[in-house]
Amino acid sequence: CMQSSEKRVRRSETSFKPFSSPPRFVSVEELMETAEGVTNMALAHEIMVNQDFQVKPVVLPEGSLERQVKEIMHKAFWDCLEAQLKEEPQTYGHSIKLLSEIRETLLSFLLPGHGRLRSRIEEVLDLPLIQQQAENGALDIGKLSQFIVGMMGSLCAPCRDEDIRKLKEITDIVPLLKEIFSVLDLMKVDMANFALTSIRPHLMQQSVEYERSKFQGFLEKHPNALDYTEKWLEDTLRCMRERGPCAPSSGPPSLSPVNVHNHAYLRLLTWSHASDPFPETVLMDQVRFQEMHREEERLVMLSSVLLIVYTTTGEAISGLPGLMEKLKDIVSAIFADMHAASFNAPEALATVGEKLCVELSECLSRHGYSPFTAVRRSALTGQISAIIQPDNSVRQLMESRLQNYLLASLESSQHKNPPSLPGGLAPVGREVKELAVRFSRLINFNKLVFSPFYQKILQKLLAPGESPSTGT
């Protein structure tokens, strides 16, 4: 009973949790089932739109009942194993079961081209032979453990080399077997993430067809299932014709189907989720759009502050090594929780102004420039505090530039040629580019799935004689 309980506990550790919102548990078996039949649309969708999707072992909460039970069962099992190995003569019931499980785990890591390794594992971890050696008192657990560690070193990812090195330093059998299982669990995670990379190309077309067919079936049962999507595109077109806030570019926006559609996607970043129903075709990614909007707002605030700093003191501090990153770190730390309910924007901006004035004063003094006068300090803190105002020109400028960059990223994503960063966004260039990649990847996949539906809607909305582009 104790042996089977231990096996169940270890098997429970092969469940993993993806880095996504909302969180859920994912097993390696579930991933492979998704690859074959795309039976779990939400998981398949997550894999396709999130290139950073990974799996990791579940960490049970400290003090939870499940964790307490696991720890008790683990201790009981390993205590029993140690007692068996201390008996005279030794008994190997637990040891053989562990070796059997290790054997199957090692074999599961092998790829089709690993024929020689498979033969070697099956030869050394020959269970009937091991059972016979145990009955005759000739079983050398230490020698088998060293073989297992060596084989793990041959199969593990480079990031596990240090773990393997530590295993080779353990001489006591029971602690060594315990650590072997711990490292094997980490190797299972590595294998799952390798599987993700391998199945993504295979999954792409299946996932597109699957999501589209499921939505088509839903639409046939519910003819009004595209009402909010139609309104979303129609409102975007009207806004662009009226040169409203959904058209951030300085020149007159093109009313081509592709451009209308891209502007519609951009509107999703500033959607009033509490009052307006989200379009049906992007509903699965509503939380993702909210997360990207929060990141967009943070980058706008951060770039606005840094632009003000360099506009007011740029000549004196331009080119000083490391200063921009230091100022950026100061502002980033204060804005880290800007979307928390307890965040007080006026107080935060006042704190930003004070801290930057201190840092700039010290920097100017160190490099032989004139002191940072009270007038200049007052001007800088005042401009920073004014960012919160709805009509603040600096914030509006940075918001417009960031949105134009996201639009340009959508236009260039098909050609793998990213646009140049607009002025003022260079200090946050890495974060802006990462946001643009996430945004473009999500949009492009959504277009692949729902393009037939969008084309019909846009064809109806646009003037006669215009036909939607296949890029929509």
C-alpha cells in the first residue's frame, strides 16, 4: 500500500502549470493529446498565441493539506526503503520497484534515433535479472545507481549538468535515489517544454481549422453570435472616417479593409470592459488584451517621464554611461504597481519627481555641471506631476507614438521586418518591441482563424467596389 501511495504521489508531480492567465494545470499527456487531436481548444490556443508558454512542476502551497500528506507519504516510503537496505540479509522490494520506475522514465526520454541507448538501458536495468540477483544476494544498488546517473547525464538538457554533477557526489544510497527522482522530475519538465517546441508547427493548422469549425458550428446554432464583432468593426470604421481617437496617425487613415481591421484590433487595448461587450471572435483573449493594455499604459508613463527629463536636462546628461538605465529603474520601481487598487498616481508622480531630482543633482555635480537649482527642480517635478492630466501633451504624444508603432508592427509582421522605434521610445525600446511581438502574434493568429467571418463583415461595411484583402 505504501509503495502504491508513493507512486501516486510521484505521478502527481508530473502535472504542470503554464505561465498564463488564468492559471490551470497541464500534464505532459494532455499536451500530447492536444497535439494529436486538438481536443482541448483553450490549451491549443494558449500554445499558439503565447511563444513563452512553458510548463513547470506544481508547487503545493506551504501548509496545505495536500502538501502535508505528500511529505508524510514521502518520508514513510523512504524510511521503509532505508530500513530494508539495513536488514540482514538485505531485502530489495522497494528498491526493485524504484529501479523499474526509473527504467521506464529513462526510456520515455529517448528519441527514435536513440537505439543504442535504449539497448543499454534495457540491458543494465533488466528487471528479471535484477530480481534474480536480489534473490541471490548479489544485487549492487550502488553500481546501478551510478549507471542511472551517467545515463541521466547523457539525456539531460545542458541546464541540468550542475544537478547531475551534484548527484555524482552523493555516496549514500537512499539520499542518492531520492535526489535521482528529484532530478528526473526536472527532466520531465524539460522534455515537456521540448515537446511544446516540436508540436507547435504541427498544431498550427489543426488549431486554426479546429477553432474556426467550432465557431462556425456555434454560429449556425446562434445566428446573432457575431453581433458584437460587427459593431466593433463598424464603430472602428466610423471613428476612422471622423478622425476620432481610434485613428492615432497624423495623416488621414487609409480605409482599406486591412487598415480598418488593424485599427479595430488596436481599439481592443483600450476597451471599456466593464461597460461594452467584448467582440465574440476575440473573447478567448480578453484577459490577454487587458494585460497588454496595462503594459502599454506603464510604458507610456515611463517613456513620458524620461522624455521630460531629457527635454529639460538633456544637454548636460546626454551620453553619460548608465544614467538612463538608472533613471528608468527608479521610475519603473515606483510604477510597478500602478494598476493596483491602492496605487495613488499623484503621490507616485510626486515621488518620481523628487527621486529623479536627487539623482540628477548628484549626477550633475559629479560631472562638473552647474547645480540643479530650485527653479529647475520645481519645473521638472511640475512637468512630471502634470502627466496625469487627461490633456497632457507629453503623455498624449507618447501614447500616439506607441500605438502607431503597434500598428506598424502589424503591417510589417508578415514580412518579418520590424519598424523603427519612434522618437522618445528608445529608453523603453526592449519592452515596446516585446509588447509589439505579443500583440502581433495574437492578432495574426486571430486573423488566421476568423478571416472568413471578418471578410464578410468588412465587405458589407465598406463602399461598393472595394473588396476585402486576403490579409484581413
